[in-house]
Amino acid sequence: MYVITGITGKVGGAVARTLLSKNLPVRGVMRDASKADTWRALGCEVAIAEMDDAKALTEAFKGATGVFILPPSDFDPAPGFPAARIFIEAIVTAISAASPEKVVCLSTIGAQAAQTNLLTQRTLLEQALNALTLPVTFLRPGWFMENCALDVASARDTGVIHSYLQPLDKAVPMIATADVGKLAATLLQQRWQGQRVVELEGPHRVSPNDIANTFAQILGRPVVAEVVERHTWEAVFRAQGHQHPSPRMQMIDGFNQEWICFEGPKSERVIGETELDEVLRKLLEA
């Protein structure tokens, strides 16, 4: 039995569908019972559990050949990441109690970074899971191509996308969520000992100009990328409702300054198949 947390999201759903396509047993963990029937119709068992409920997670993880952990993300974390620490404690407690055969945890590029930033939530989770004795794989993907969903309306309606990634011609590692899910499903079926890190990026690195040009090709009209100046970020994020914008700002700085990066050599990295064009077309159709 493969237990998938975050099954109602893009990555978790891709993991589950990949396993189901191989006629493998899947138990989906979700907090919203109204979504259960959809997954039961696809052949899943369903467990209802909040990710901060160690007791419910323990029951969900029992008897698992493998567990896929997709931890909740706090996009406006208070200092010290208190919300993330609550989830981490519940997850580790449940894994320790249920003792599945192995765990694949969705982490992130740059989880090894010493500087505090939005992705430090994943660093903390890796550190906690590293203390366990069972086999754990940390899957560290690049920047999700689906983050471009935030640019769809602007690209379509004004012909401009506003970029925090800069300079505009600098390419960064990106990956489609479908490729993340497929790889996670493959990793769950493998055997290994101890803890390991698997890094993943797409077939080509992508710059903001590449994103704008791809939107332009699909829409059939000009689209350009424009820099959002660094000194304006805090005011912009606070206007969007952030009470603690610093971690998000530091994360973007990390990509721009390249201290958020892959840790291992490129020769050991997994390369996904999905091109940016395919992802942007789906986002425009949504």
C-alpha cells in the first residue's frame, strides 16, 4: 500500500495517478472529505487527516509499503516558522509510530542553504526526518513551472509579466509538477538504505524572458517581461496581505544570487521531460 499525502494537489495527484496506472494500491490522505468520492472512484482508499494530527496520520500510514510526504507550505511564515514546526512534529511522530517501509519526502532545491528563507521550512523537515532510522528519500525539485499561473492574466490582458526573478535573461532550474509526481512514484517503488537526496529539473533552464517569449508564441502577440525592482518588494508583498514578507524576499534573493541551488553534480540529477510550452498552454486553458 502506497500512502500519498497532498493527493488533492497537483504533485500528490500526479504521484497517485502514476501508481494507480500501474495497478498499485494507493491510500490518499486528505483533509476535505468532500473530495474523497472522486479518489475512491479511481480506486483509492481514503484516509481523512489534518497534517498536524499525529494520531490520524499514524492510522493513515499504518501498513504502508511507502509514504509520500507533501508537507503544507506557509507562504507568510512568522519568525521561527512555528506553523511548519507543528506539521513537522506531527509528521515525524506519525512516521515513527506507524513505521512504514520507506518515505519519499517532497523537499526543494536549496534545502541545504544556510541562509534563512521561505524554503527553510523544507530544511527543517529534512533535518527532522534525518533522525529516523527508516529509508528516506528527499526529492528536491527546481522552481515549479506552474508558478507561472500568477502571470497568466497579465500576459494575456496586458502583454506584460512582472518578474521578481532577475536579471531577465538569467535562466533558473524549473520543473513541471507532472514530472515531480512521476519521479516521486518511481522512487516509492525503489529500495534503498538510509537517507538520500534526489534532485530534479526540467529539460531546459528557463529565464523570465523565456517565459514571456513562450506566452507570446502561444498567444500570437507580443509579451514582455519587466523587472519588479528589489526596493519595492516589501511594499508589494505587504499590499498582497503578507505580514512577514522577509522569508519570501530572501528566497527570491537566493535564486537571483544563486545560493539557492542544487547541491549535487549535474551528472547525478534527474531531468524531466515536460517543456515550458506544454505547462503554459494548460495554464492558459484553465
